[in-house]
Amino acid sequence: IITSLVFLLMVVTFPISGWFALKIVPTYERMIIFRLGRIRAPQGPGVVLLLPFIDHWQRVDLRTRAFNVPPCKLTSKDGAIISMGADIQFRVWDPVLSVMMVKDLIAATRMTAQNAMTKTLAKKSLREIQVEKLRIGEQLLLEINDMTKSWGLEVDRVELSMEAVLQPPRENLVGPLATVPTVEGLDGTSRQLATHFFSSTLALAGSGTGAPEAADSVETVNEVEPPTAPLLIATSSAWRKPSADELLSAVEPVLSEALVSQVGASYQVDIILLSGARSTYFIDLSSG
């Protein structure tokens, strides 16, 4: 009866009521209408008729949207503390569920993504997070979709972004080192660096079992006296900082496909010169 009376009133006051009762819905939107508190089927696209006083409506955008999960501190499996954020793209596939099941769609999805990211990364080591970022993002996408499916929402993409490593992994002692191959073509500090680096590398490869995650971090500090090597050329009283190309050309003779297939890991090398300058290099022996 109420609906009929309102409809009759709208007809009597037409065309003035037409300015308030007729709404245009574009193709990329749907209109959800509550008539006397009860939800109706999604309306649109095109012209939609609303009854004054008894209809309450809400627009739902079906286009792909994006938001970011702000960087937060996370603790990895090997004890490293990192600042990790994420960029997420999503779209609404069921406008009725998106209105009925959750009040603030983006806030709820952001909280869900942050919780899933915290639980997943807590089971990974720092090296796994750095090397397998894309695969972890795909895993997070499936986990988030499982939770948001009942909201009428689908996540299309999850891209992790590491802001900084706030604390390196805890160092653990490894077992006896395997026999180190003969390193040829290197001089002085480069020979010591390669020997120290590949000693730990071959120990992990020869054991045949998973090594502690923290053993992926190798650091050499003050082990030898600075020699007269081509990499470190004395200019007056200061040492010249070696470039990345010079370091790569010095270590390149001992790198091979066989070594890559045996190691399958990434390493971070910190080099501290006598002048106090510090350089960080990454050696990726995981994919070629």
C-alpha cells in the first residue's frame, strides 16, 4: 500500500518528481536499492527509477581499484626484522555481497591482507623473502581471496615491497666446512674473500640437507693485512674504493653453472675498506 501511494504521488507531481526519482547509472557501476529496508536486485546500467521517501540507495563501482598496505615491522623465520608493505589490486564481482557483508570494503581488505602477510612471512627466512617475492605474492593472493570471497570481492594482484632490513638474521654456527676448491686468478684480499665465501657455500651444498637459514649471511672483517692488489690501488694515503665491475671480474673465474646448481642461494657481502667506507653487494647463485 505504501509503495503504491508513493508511486501515485510521484506520478501526480511529475515532471518535478522526475528530477529526484530518475538516476543514471554508468556501465561500470551498479545501484543497490533498499526499499523499506529490504534489498532489491542490483539496478543498472542505464536509467533507474527511485521512489522518494522509501528508497535508500548506494552505488557500487565494479572497476579494478588499488590500495596499499603501509609498511609494518615483521619478524622472519631466521630472526630478521624487516619493514614490509604491499600494493593490492581488487575488484567487486558481487555488488550485493559487497554492501551486505562488510561496511568498509577497503579497510577490511587491508586488515585481512596485513594479517595474511604477517603470518606468511613469519614462516619464511629473509633470503626466501628476497628471492621468492613473486611466489609469496601469489600465495598471499590465494589466501586473501579465500577470506574475501564471501564479501563479493576478488583480489587480482598482490605485490610485496620491502622497505628496509631493520635487523639482520641471527647467526648460527654451521658444521665442519667442506674442502675448498683451489681459487686461481685472484690476489690478496680477493683470494681471502673468495676462499671464505665459498667455504661456507660448499659446506651447505655438501651436507645435502637444509642448513640453518642464518648461515646465508657471510661477513669478513679484518682477517688479512691489506696487500698490494690491483683491486686496491693506493693514491697518496687513501685506498681507492673498488667498483662492482672490478669485484665481479675478480670473482668470476670461480663462478660456474655447476656451482649455481649446487648452492641455489643468494648471499649478501659487506666489504669494509681501511678508510671506513662500507659497500654492500649481493651474489645471487639461485637462478643462473
